[in-house]
Amino acid sequence: MKITGLHIGLVGPLPPPSGGMANQMQQLAKLLRGEGILVELIQVNRSYRPRWVGQIKGIRAAFRLLPYLIHLWQCANKVQLFHIMANSGWSWHLFAAPAIWIARIKKKPVIINYRGGEADAFFDKDFSWIKPSLCQTNAIIVPSGFLEAVFSKRGFSTCIVPNIIDLSRFSARTSSRAVSKTDSPHILVARNLELIYDNATALHAFSIVIKLFPKSRLTITGSGPERQALENLVAELGLQDAVIFTGRVNNNEMAALYHSSDVMVNPSLADNMPISVLEALASGVPVVSTNVGGVPYLVEHGNTALLVPVQDPVAMANAILVLLNDPAKAQQIRSAGLKAVQSYTWKEVRNRLLRVYENVLKKQNNFKTEH
């Protein structure tokens, strides 16, 4: 399927900072343009102007929101369709909901691309405010069966369009490091330093692993408000010589980090379809993850990953040790993960997304589809 002559407004965050939604939006824009679709980017996290405004809580939101709303209004005069990358919390109220209503005022079709592992709790709290905006959308797409169930429970139908992994950027290494037992394993955590991602449990788990593998190393990527607390915990656990905080890492550097890793750990308290897990699978790195939200829709315990309860450092450490001590098990999980991740390439996902565009625009005559 190919849609020609289409001009869309793609709404959402862009790097920096890098993050799951920002990276997906940037990648999606590039892929859609490769299909001949004209894409207007409407960024919700543009830099503050003047820059010092970003340091002042209370007014900084207005300095970002007003230019965003003006840009939305202007783009609504040009585009035929809005594709809105949406998340839970204030991001919904400040950016997604206004985009929906501006689109409706301008009589432009709206697709909500909802993401985020906290959707159920967010809906429980604020659904009376969320529902009126959702009722104005033409389609809701979600990346996982987990979010499909969250919306279905509240009477909204959705279409699953998975997250996309770029296999030209993230691919399996050619060496055998991932399947050979080593006395100096490298463990990677690729989540931002926020409470929801529970890096602290990963540190406690690593403190158990290092007792059996004294030369092991842990790398934690990303940035966030918990860095000082996590550095304090590292010192408390006596892990200063074995733990590295990299800060923000770009995609090219991330690929190299995956290639140097023996196990990737995802310790999240809530999650939907973490891009870091997809990147690890594509890079041939066995994954240990908490069994939360959309993760069990993404990987299968014992087959494509090992899943553990949240905030259970002993279970997490034991799962890591299974992979380090049993190269055959690590190889089985690595091979199954490499096979499974093929379902998340653009080649597999594109028709699902383009079909949603086609269905939403079927009453209009200013575009053509080719099958």
C-alpha cells in the first residue's frame, strides 16, 4: 500500500533529550517522508526562548505552550491530517488535548497515537477530563495489546501499530561474546534516571551479581532527577569502581553500548513497549525485565526474555545470573529475540499505519492509494 499526495501534521516531542517517544517521532517522520508523504513536525518540547525561562517553574509552561498552540493553528491550515503522539499526565492535558480540539475546530481528521505504561492509573484518575477529547478523535492507535485492553475497558476501540525498530542502526554483533561465559560481564540499564524506571533495584541486583562475578560492570545510561540519589546508593553499596553513569547517549553510541553488553536490564515499575528492550533484542543482547504493563505483550518469559517481579532485586539478580552462567540459555533467548524483533521493522509496520491513514481519509478526495 502507498498513499500519495498526503500532508500530515505530526505532533509530539523530538530529541534532545532522547527518549522512547521522541526517538519514535523523529524516526517516523523520516520513514513517512521516505514514502512520499509531506510531514509537518509540530514539536511539543521546543527549547525555551529566552533560555533562562526554563529555570522558572510556573511560567515556563506558558512560554512553551503559547508558541506551540500558534504553530498548531498555523499548521492546521495546511495539513490534511493530524497524527498526535500522546502520553499520560500533564503531557496529555497541555499538548495532546489542545491539538485534538484545534484540529476539530479546523475540521481536520485526528489520529491519537497513545503510549505510556501509566495509562490505566492516569485514566482512573482523570478520565472525566480525557474522555471528551478522545471522543473527538477519528482513530486511536496504540503500540501494544496492553494499551488496547486499557482503552477497551473504557469503551474505546483501538488499532495496534507497534513501535518501530531501525535494524540498520541496531543489529546483532558478529562476535560470540553474547553466548560465551565470561568472568567480566557487562550489564546495561538503558532507562532515564526517574523513579518510575527504578534504577535503584537494578543497583541492588547488581550488588548481588558482583559477589559472584567480581569483575562485572554496570552501565546506566540516561539522565534525570534521581541521579544524585542513585550515585549515593552506589557509594552506599560500595560499587563506585564497577558502576558508570553515562548521562545522555545518542543512538550511535547506544548501538556500541549494546554490542559491548552481556545482559540488558529493564527495571521499570510501569511500562508499555520500551524501545530499549526492542533495541536490545535487535542487538542480540539477552534481556531481563520486570513483568509490567505491556512488557509481557512484547516478550515471552523464558523464550525471548526473562521476566521478574517489580522491586525484587534477588529475583532480578538470579535472572541475570542464569544468563551469565548458562551460555546455552542465553543463546536460545538471544536467537528467539532476534527472530521476534523482525515484527517491529518498518517493512512489517508500515501497512498497518498507512491503512489507518487511508481509513480516516476515505471520505476525502484529495489523496490516492496504491496497493
